[in-house]
Amino acid sequence: MPGASVHLGTILISQEKYTEAESLLRPRADEGDTAACRVLGKALDGQGRRDEALPWFVKAAEAGDNEAMVFLGLAAQNDSDLATAETRFRKAFALGGKSAQIAGVFLAMILSAQARFTEAEPFWRAAAEDGGSPLAAHHLGHALLAQDRAGEAEPWLVQATEDDYEGSTEARVLLGRALAAQDRADEAVRWWREAAAVGSSEAEYRLGFHLMEQSPSEGIDWLKRAAQAGESLASSRLGVHYAEAGQYEEAHRWLAQAAEAGVPTAAYILGLLLIQQERPQDAEEWFEKAVELGVPEAAEHLATLRGQVAQSQSAAAAQPDGQRADEAFTAGLRLRDAGQADQSEASFRSAAEMGHADAAMMLGVALINRGSGNEGMAWLRGAAESGRSSGAALTLGLLLKEQGTLDEAESWLRRADEGGQSSAAEELGKLLHGLDRREDAEPWLRKAAEAGSAEAAGILGVQLKDQGRTEEAWAMLYQAATTGYALAATVLGLMCLEQEHEDAAIKWWQYAAQAGEPIGAHTLGTVWEQRGRIQDAIAMYTLAAGKGHTDAIAALNRLRVLGF
């Protein structure tokens, strides 16, 4: 019986007896049996022979096998070929059958990740209506909300909150947003409180933002919790609050934190605040940041400010060419910010030839970026060796590190730190850590962590954990996890599990997964699979697989073999 071979081959694959399955299935596949082609592809893939497996999946897919088409879509997705993956998932969905729904879900995930919510909507709707999946209801609600269809989104998001699954907390946040968009803020607060109670930083932010007018003290408390968990918009809102209250030191702290995290308006507002405090040189830095983040109004302030700073510097210049060099350097910065690369380079060259060290650094970087590496390195090295540009020392150190010239990189990073470059300590600590000079790395990583670097805190936390310094490790990892370094949350989960606190471990892995950290997502997927929550496990494995996590890819393949 032809079907018996395929059935037995499927059983052998489920038992990871791939070689036996291959021997059984190959004769049927050679005869053109579609199902045998697909299952033979699985047997070969299970042995790590992906290149041999793909032609069999293609053969099965061309014969109308949608499960094979789904596999081909996943293979393209794992290779980051999203256009091909999208085409294959669409074909699998159109073919119908038992794999059509999962093809639709994978397709909807790709479309949603690209903010193509209108296109994703029918695929999420099909999964939500046909299978009753809370995850699909969640994403359908999100897609509708993204299209400003809050009223339609509401019932789907309510459905998504009725089951306890990975993502139900986010569904509560989205439901609150849908209600708020319909001017039902009191109902929204209820859902945000529920989500905040289980650690949703976005819910904390939205709750705090809403309460600022009704109950400012409670609103500030929620915003601080959200900001400490890495919600940069919460930091920005706190900065505005303290600026309006005249508490400028607190305002500066929160706005700087938000601006460093990429909030454009925070950088701009901080620049305005510093101008009011008559701190033009400090304001320049933040206006420049705002321009980089896309705030057009900041460019006008920056140009005016740089002209004032240049005049001040020129007045103090001792050398006859000092004023002209400063003017050329300032013009180079202005042209660079305006996107006029060739003119900017010419201005930097003019200033550099008159001895302006920072201009020499900028010229060197421009030349390296356009492929003139030797000349660029010569200018950059000259600027660093002059001792008048700590920024050049930092840039040279980073380039040498990238090129593998580590001893010299270390020397320049040390000089950059001595010159006041705040990021040099972190880079030096990471360099020494990578060289396994842990004792040398620790003080530099600690210095960077104390200055607010989440990554430095995370690296130091792992180092301390490996050394058995558990309490110190926990403190560092907690700081890193709650300020944006998601891998630290994964490690905290493992530490909780080592102490047999599985519920606490799961919360940390959920935190990591929500931030897109693949190891945490894969680990959480294994927990959900062990507990029989297969759809939640698939969601986590899919997230991790999309980041290239090989064990997650293997887990998805295994679940597909089992019929999920």
C-alpha cells in the first residue's frame, strides 16, 4: 500500500529515525508519490541535509502539497528572503487543506512585521474565525487598531484576553488603547492596571500618562516604573513634567535618558531647556542628536548655536588661522547635517589643513566611509596623535578593534577615556572581556554600567555569575534587564530556575521574549511545549527562529512533523 510507506516514514521521523525513514521513502518518492516526496524532504532535513531536502519539497509543492509549500516558505524566511517566503506562504494558503491556516499565520506575521496591517488582516481573521486562536484574535485586533478601527478591534482583543497564553498581557494593553481611542478612558485604565500588575512596562507608561492630569503623584509613580523598565516615552514625559515644574536637574536626567534611547522630541526639548539655562555648548550636543533623529526645527537652532560657539572659539584662538579653521569646521558640520557630503568633506579638509584636530577626525571618517581607507586613517591617526581630539582617539580605537589590531586599540581607548569620552570605558571593557582578561575588564565595565550602560551591566553580570559572585551578578543583570538589555533577562531567568523558582524564571523569559531576545524566546517555547501549550510554544519558536536561532528552527520542524 503506497500510503503505508508514508505513514510509517512519518512515524520513524517522529522517533528521529531519519536514516530508516529515508530508505523507506526514497523508492516511493522516486516514483513521484507527492506525499513521499514531502516526507522524504523532512527525513533529509532532520539529518541536517537541507540542500538535498529542498528539491523534494519543491517537487511536492509543485504537485500541490501545501505542507511542503509551507516548509519552503519557512526555509526562505530563515534565509531572510522575506519576499520569497511571502510568495510561498500565499501559495500554501491558496492551496487550502490542513496547512493553510498555519501558512496564513506565518504570512500574517511577515506582513504585520512590515506594518502592512491591511494585507495581514484577512489572514489573521481566517485563523481567528476558523480556529478560535487567541493569538490570531490578538493580532487581528492589533491590525484593526493600527488602521484606526478601534471599534472593530475591541471584540477581538476582548477574546484574546480570555485565555492565559503568551501575549495575553499585550492584548490587555492593546484593548486599553482601543477603548481609549473610543473615549472610554476609565475602561481602558482597568485593562492597563491588569497588564501593569504582571509587569507590562507599556501598560505602566500608558497608565501613568493617562493619570498625570487626574492624579499626578500616581501618574509619576507609574511613569517611573515604566522608564526604569526601558520605556523611553515614559522618560520623555517625566522630563517634560519636571521641566514644567522648574526641577531642571531631574528634567535633564529623564530627557537625556529618553533622547539616548531615540526619542526625537526629548533631544529637541532638552536642547531648548539648556539654551534657557544659558548652556549653549551642552545644548549643541542635543540639537545635533535631534537633527540625527529627524527633528527639522532643531537644525535651525543648531546652525545659530554653532555660529555663536564658533565666534566664541575664534575670539580665543591664539593662532592666526584659528578663526578660519573654526569657520570651515562649523561649515563642514552644517553641510554634513544637510546631507551635502562632498561639500562637507571639502570644508573639513580646509580646516584640517589649518591644524583643526576635530576637522581632521571628521575628514578621516568621511574618507574611510567612501572607501579611501589609507588616506582616511592617516588623517584620523594624525588627529588622535595631536592630543587635541579625544573623539579621534575613540574613533581610532574602535576602528583598530574592528580590524583586529587589539593591543593598539586598547591603548587608544584608554587615551579616549582619559580625554573624557564617556563611551570609551564600555568599549574598553568589552574589548578586555572578549580577550578573556576578566579581571582587567571588570573596573571598566563597572564604570560604564554606573554611567548607565545596560550592555556593560549585562556583560559584567554574566562575568560575575561565572565567577560565583551571585548577589553582585543579580544586581548587575537586573540593572541591565530593566534598562533595555534583553539578554540579561534571559540570564536572570536561568538563575531563577537554578534556584527552582520556575514561575519567576518564566516572567523573566517573557520579558526577554517581548523584547525580541531569541534565547529567552526559545527557552520559553520549550517550557510551553512541556506544559502542552503548543500554539504558545510555536509562537515563541517562530520569534526565535526569525532571529536565526537554530534550535528554535529545529523545534518548529519537529512540531510540523508531529502535525502542528
